[in-house]
Amino acid sequence: MRYGAHGRSLDSSYGVISGSTHVYGVVGYPISHSLSPAIQNAAFRSIGLNAVYVAFPVKEGWLRPAIQGLKSLKVKGLNVTTPHKMLIVRYLDEVETEAAEIGAINTVKNDDDTLIGFNTDGIGALDAIKDARESVDGQNVSLFGAGGAARAIAYALARHRCSLALANRTVSSARRLQRQLHSSFGVKVQQVPLSKQAIHDYVKKTNIILNASSLGMSAKSAVPIDRRWIRANHLVFDIVYRPVETKLLHDAASVGARTINGLDMLLHQAVRSFTIWTGMKAPIHQMRRAIPEKLIAQNATNR
């Protein structure tokens, strides 16, 4: 590989960035840890698109001018992550119907200066479950979280007639989601207090345990599920991908339960976003390969 005077790669396989290069990106804060640039740039390279995907750090309070600026700069598409998934709705020109119902956006397409919002989190989670050769139809699910990603996943599960037990630190958010799901789909939805006894009672009745909250990102904030409550016939899914194996997934694997980590959902929501932006079938195998390469590089940097 050849490098320029400032260490930039000149390898032709990465293409040449020019005035005709289409720009895509992700907005959130913090954002330096994001794997999305590695995944999407691998997709662009593999099919020869003159495009680049970058991370835009946007703090709370700066979302509106950031979106106005990115629109003015003709950025072609965006992913949206914490803490902006719900707030960004008010700054878009149009919102796809299901994303409007969910009230959260993780994908934006710039269609001739019209910003259109979508949500690929829910379908991305279902695609990850299908990859594990599992069906969600009519299952009983213990779902942790009521934020943007959790809402999208809850809607996707409700469309498959799942019965849901919702547990969230902010009770009002869980109750609001409970009412919306019951009203829209008529499915059984229960709001569960974050107490060990209540969670234990519902975990015993469920087939799928799904953490769609920030719980598990550190040892101090683990999902409140005792290892002894997990059965070998449970499917345990944690959308957290830092660490790749959370305590919840470690405990589940130790008793022989099937597990899905957050990288699987990240990949599949990225695949869906790519197709929304380009109208093309995403090169999923190349995108998947970019994930471990990026994790290895980040682990080396953090040592």
C-alpha cells in the first residue's frame, strides 16, 4: 500500500475522493467508537461506488444546525444514533409511515434536498434473529428498554403478534410504549417494574430475552437477570456491542442458551440503510468482514 506525505492511503482500491464523491455519515455523540464507517465504506468499495461515509460528532442541542448544514452540503444519507433518534423527527421534511408511528429515526435519505426519515432498527433486529434460524412469530418476549431502538424493535415484534413484557428505568416511557403497541396491534403488552422478583416472574414465561437498552455496557449496569433464571431453550439477544459479549450473553452461553450479539443487528440495519440510500442490494458479506477488522484495530488502539 502506498501513502502520501501525510500518511493518507493512496491505494486505488479505496478510490479517490473528489468533488463528485457522494458523502454519507452518522450523527451522534459520542461517535468515535462507531463501526458504521467501516461497514459502509467496505460496501462502497466492494461495488465501486464513488462515495465515502464519515462520523459526525453532534452534541445535544446542536442537532438542528447540524442537520441544516449537512442538507446544505448535499450529504446524501445519514444514520442517526444516540442521543438523537427521537429528536431528529422534527427536523426532517418527510417521515416514512412506520418510522412516524415509532417516533424514532435511524436512517435519513436526502432525496433532491428532501430529507426523508426511516427506521431500520426493528427490521434489522428481526433479520438478525432470522440469521440465527429462529422465528419470532407469536413468541413471548421480555424486552428491556423504551428508547429509540427499543421502540423500533417492539413495533417489529408486535407486527409478528409477539406478547411483550417491557422493563425500563423510566416507567412513563415504558407505559407510553405499552399503550401505543396495544392500541396499534392489539397484542398483549405488560409493563414490568425493574425489580428482581417481577423480572424473574416474566423471564420464566418468555421464550426470548432481548436487551434493547444501554444496560450491559458496563459491569456496573448489567441487565438485572440472574444466570439461574436463563434456560437452555431461551434465545437471548443483546443489542449492545461494546462489549461484544455482555454479562447477559456470557451468562446465557454458560447455560447453553442461544445468543445473538449487537453486531448482528448493527450489520443488518446497515444493510437496510444502504439499500434505502442507493436502491442497490447491499454487499452483506463484505460488510460483515469489515466488522472484525475494525474491532481488532480499535482493541489495539485501546491497549
